[in-house]
Amino acid sequence: MRGPGSVCLVGGGVGVAADYLRRGWTVHLLTTDDLHPASAGVRVHRPADFDPPADFRVPNLYEPSHADDSDRVRLALERLHAEHRFDLIEFAVLGGLGFRVVQAKRAGLAFADAPLVARLDDTSRRRREAAERWPADIAELERDHAEQFSFEYADARITPDPAVTEYVRRLGWRERPAPVPNATARPLVTIGIAYHNLGAYLPDTLRAIAAQTYALLDVVIIDDGSTDLHSRVVFDRLEAEHPSYRFIRQPNAGIGAARNRCLTEARGDLFIPVDADNIARPEMVERFVDAFQRNPDLAAMTCYYIAFNDDGRHLYAGRPTGGPHTLAAIRNVYGDANAIFRTTDLRAVGGYETDRGTSCEDWEVFVKLAGAGRRVGVVPDHLFLYRHRGDGFSRVTNWFANHQRVLRQLERADTLPPGEAAILWSALLGFQQEVERLRDQNRCLRYRLADRLHAAVGRFPAAARGLKRLARAVSRRS
């Protein structure tokens, strides 16, 4: 371990801080524990001390989660690092608070000059098993994923307990080597836009594409058999206004087929599908390409987004975790269609499925990639604005059928990623036991309420007789 210098401990214990102090380090502690004891010589910080940027004040699409806590830690740590220039950042694996920190560094968003070190003292899963308990909900699966990811993708690891180290190795955790960034010239990126009767929105979408800070773009727009006259007129007008873009017309074939046509027409090494009513932020393509070149082992990378309505009001944010893969059977852990793909990898798995009348082809294609052994990463930055329309295709189609599309890809997968089979079966057992526990709890509550009502009525005989008469009258009428 190099030093002495300045270190920030994320979720570290008092003993770890004392060890650094003895060796002459300047120690900062970032903790979510309001009751964490103060230590002499240690500067204590809490995420709540820092106001988050506006994007991160938009509520998450799903319920508040562990990943939100990890984002708050990451944002606070960015502010602290900008002020103090830490020589080292060390975080506890337990609790997974370093998850978004590691994701941000992998994507090239922050901490390029500070080594990230994961300290493996224990894991949540190991503690559950010691208590003879299975995972009870989605939050626990997310936390397990965050702990594994932050351990595997940290720059270095400290493993003080051989028993814990052996335990995670049995689970399939491994030390992944630092990525070797692709040093080749900047690649051509194809942006593929599937369009159908969205003439009210396509001009804004193309305006945002034209404003991108990344110049090497190949833009193709497919009119998938628009029937609305205004939308056809707009398509013709935009074709004249953007002569460097390719405008292609085809009979209506559905969203999956239209995306595949974009993929077939793609000339770029990288491919970004963009919906015809969404708004890319100016830095979207550049951030995607930077992150992708830093992670040449990935087949795709998704990102955060902000949903808005036609009034411009921000409604919610999508902040995918990227895993665990097993959880993709329940919800979309990967992200929106607006992602960056290696063109050859997406073509190799056959692109999108072309079912008509159902949605979730984007969720399905991520599951399809993962099932084929490709990996999907996340850029933890809000790179585009997602237009939430009440008549949007994903909101007017049948969600049972939509979800079936995703499940069929999980059924077809020849192999699950390492360790995912154990997660699947333990989650199935744990969720079932939690359902039974809640059912028993509700039954006991009904019994307690009935006992109390019976006791209360017994103290008032006249009321009891009145209730019996009422019951007999109701019985006769029925």
C-alpha cells in the first residue's frame, strides 16, 4: 500500500481509520451512519451534507433502493475528491456503497486519478446464510449484485479474512483485471431511428442529434409505414433539411423489424438506437463512446435517463443497475433501448425479435445478449430525455404478453452467467417464504382483531344482542 497520503474511507470502520492514522495518512470518512462515532484525527462526512445535482433529485422509476444510496455516496465522494484530491479511496464491500463509485470510474466519469480499493470484510449473503435466511426481496438481490460488482471491478482488493475470501470464490466472484482502453481511432457511430406517426416529435429528436459533440455519426431514419399524413409530410421535409442523413421508407413491420432495418443499414462499428420522440443530450454519443472504449470487453452499455411529459415536467428517472441477470425476469435491470452496442455483437445474436403487438423488445434484447454470454454495462449518467406519452407503445400493449417476451429469452439461455443459477433458486425459495410469512402475519392479525372485537362486545351485552339480531336479519334477506 502506497503512502502516507490522503485517503477517503467509504463505510470503513474505526479500526481501519486508526490503522491509516498510525501510518501517517490524512483520513476522511464518508459514512451513511448518522450514529458513527467521531474519531480523533478523522474528518467525518455524510452524503446528506451535499446537495445532489438537479438530475439526481428526480425520483427513481422504482421504489427507493440501495442503488440510490450508492449514487448519493458517489456524488458526495466526487465533491470531496475535487476538494481534497485523495491519493486513495477505500470502500467496504459489505453494503455495496462503492457500487456506483466503481461504475462511474469504469465509465470514465470520475476518479481517474484515485485508485479504488475494495475491502472484503464480509458480504450480506454470507451474513444471511449464517442467520439461516434466504433473500426476502428485490432489494437484497440488488445489494448482493452491488457488493459483487464493486469487489470484482475495483482497482485493487484487501482481503483480511481468508474464510470470507474463500466463500466469495465459491460463489464465482473473481478479480477482474483492469480494462485496457481501446486506443484505436474514434469509431464511426450509427444512430438508428425507428419512426412511425411521430411527426410532432421527430424534428426535436433530429435537432438534438445535430447538436451532438461527437462528429463521426452515420444517421439513418426508417419510416415504418406511417399512416398519418402530417407525419409523412414532416418526414419528407426533414429529409430535405438533413441531406447527410439517410431517410428510408418501408411498409409497416413493427418496432422490432424497424430497429433491425436500422441495424442492417448501419455503417458504424457502434450502434445507438434512438426513439423518434426522445431527446439526446449534446454529450450523449461522446460519453457513450468514451465509456465503451474504456470497456472493450462489453457488448453494450446503457445509461440513466430522465422521463418528461409534453409540458416539459420531469416525472421520474431510470437508473438501471445492470444486474443481477436473474432479476431481469422480474424487472428491466439493464435499461432503455437508447444504448450503445457493438454492431457485430448485436448482429451476432440476431438483433431484435420482430413480434407484432407487444413491446419490451429493448429489455428482451439485453436479456438475449446476456444469455448468449455477452456482457452489458451501465454509464451512470443521465444522457437523454425519455418522452413519457400516455399512448406510448409500451403503455398500450398487454404487459403479460410483453413480459412473456423477456421470459422466453431466459428460458432459451443455454447457460446463466457464473453464480446466477444459485441466485435464481435462492431467490425463488426466499420470495416464497416471505409470501408465507406475510400470509401468516395477516392471519394472526385477523385472529387478534377478532378476539379483541369479541372481548369488546362481551363487555356490552345489549350491543351483542343487537349485533346478533342484525346478523339474523341479514341472513333472512340473503
